[in-house]
Amino acid sequence: MIKKFALAAVLMGVSVQSAFANEHVKILLDWFVNPNHAPIIVAESIGAFKRAGLDVEIVPPADPSMPPRLLAAGQADLALSYQPQLYLLVDKGLPLERVGTLINNPLNTITAIAGGPIKSMKDFKGHKIGYSVSGVEDVTIRNMLKFNGVDPKDVELVSVNFQLVSALLSHQVDGAIGAFRNFETTEIKEKGATPLVFKPEENGVPAYDELIVIANKDHAHDAKIQKFMAALAEGTAYLKAHPDETWNTFAKAYPELNNSLNKTAWTDTLPLFADNPLTFDKARYQAYGDYLLKNELISKVQPVDTYGFEPKP
């Protein structure tokens, strides 16, 4: 009889423990862990997710093109993506919805090396611009050139296959798109050159959110997604209030990233993180959708509310 009571007590304890177990949330990153992911890493390190009753699994992708597709297939709860990419994915019928924003400014630029033939966007006439991904990148180049009175036919586009810094420094190209203003520009400086940066949003391209959080439409309004976003907001606020402390914690957790390039990127990205990752700027999303349609990258502009919303805090 005593053994039966003991067994019952053990089983009851397991049942109670299970009832209060944290909910599991799997989020797929867009790339290997880096300073762009700071709000997520900080929210985890300060215990914000656990206080929200969540057990968060942070997964870097083996293939950066796969996270949204894996999310659409139900193999994760959340994924990081980019506002421009979201329209293309939704246009292909993937059931995805924006639920939050990490970085609400463009990071992309067309970058040249100072001291060369390029002084302004007008100077790209008769020269070469490197790119890595066709589609949004070449459309961005074309619109930035047109905005500055340059016929895109007068500029040669060269695939540099993500080796844009080496392509610039070896003069394979005179400019390159894909140089992030918080990373590659610093890398260029560390190699002894001075970057000359041209920002899309200052040259005829609508502003957009660089890094966003997306969910499968079937679960975008689930309670645990709301909890995750509230905890992410807590992590963002702590990050901005304690930049040095959070960098030191990050550097210890990821010693392979503890170098001057990533430390500078950490500092440079701080003002680019959305103060409130929940805020959804419908007008901005509508404007960028109209821009993609005009440039024939999507077949139609979906109603904004069908692919994005603002979670409740």
C-alpha cells in the first residue's frame, strides 16, 4: 500500500510538472548567428522567454533559402526573413504572415570604394556593379540608377556570388549591391579602404524593414507567438539600455564571433533595431508592395492584413 501511495505521488508530481512545463518555440534564423539577431539572443540570456513560459530553440539554417519554406511546411513556429522577400513568398502561395520586426531600416546599399572612378550614382554610367541574387537586387540597382538619371543599359551587372568585398577591393567591379551598412562597410574599412555608400531609400526605392519575424498563417495568432513577441520586446529594450553588458554576454556565448568586426557591427546595429518589434507600419508595407508590382516582381499586391499584423503586447 505504501508503495502504491509513493507511486501515485510520483505520478502526480510528473503530471503537475508537465502541466507547468514551458511551451516549446522553434525559431529558424535567416543566417548564422550574428549581431543582427541581438534582440533574440538577449531576450534568451536575460530569461525573458522563460518568464513568458517559453522554451525557445534558436536554429541557424543549413541553407539560408529554406527557413520560410520549412515554416510554411509546419517544421518550425517562427522564422526570420526580410520584408522584400515576404511578398515574393506570399505571391507564390506560401501561407506566411509577418508578426514582428527586428530591424526596421534597410541595411542594403550599393557601395563603391572611395578614391576610384565613382563619386556619385551618376558615375556608374559605363561601369560595373556587382550583385549576388537576381530579382530584388537588380531591380533595386535599376531604380537607383534611373532615379539619378542613368540608363541601366549603360551599366554592366556582374554576378559576384556573395564575394562582394573582394570583388570591390580587386576592382572586379566598381560598385556592389549587398554591402550591409552595419557589416561589409566595416569589413572594407578594416581592409584599409574607405567605403562610399549609396542607400536605396535615398535613391528612389521605398524604405522597408530589413529583418522581420514571420509565422505560419495557421498559427500566427497563437498565444505562444504573442508571448514570444512580448519577450522579444523586453529583450530589445534591455539590449538598447545595456549595449556593453549585452555585447560581453554575446561574446562569451559565441567566442568565434568575438572580434572587432562583430563588436563594431553590434554597436552600429543598435539604432537600427525597432524600438517596438510589434509595430506594423501598414503604409510602408503597402508602398513597398506597390513598388514590387510596378517592377513586375509579384503578380498582384495582396491586402496588407493578409500577410501582416501587429501582435498584442
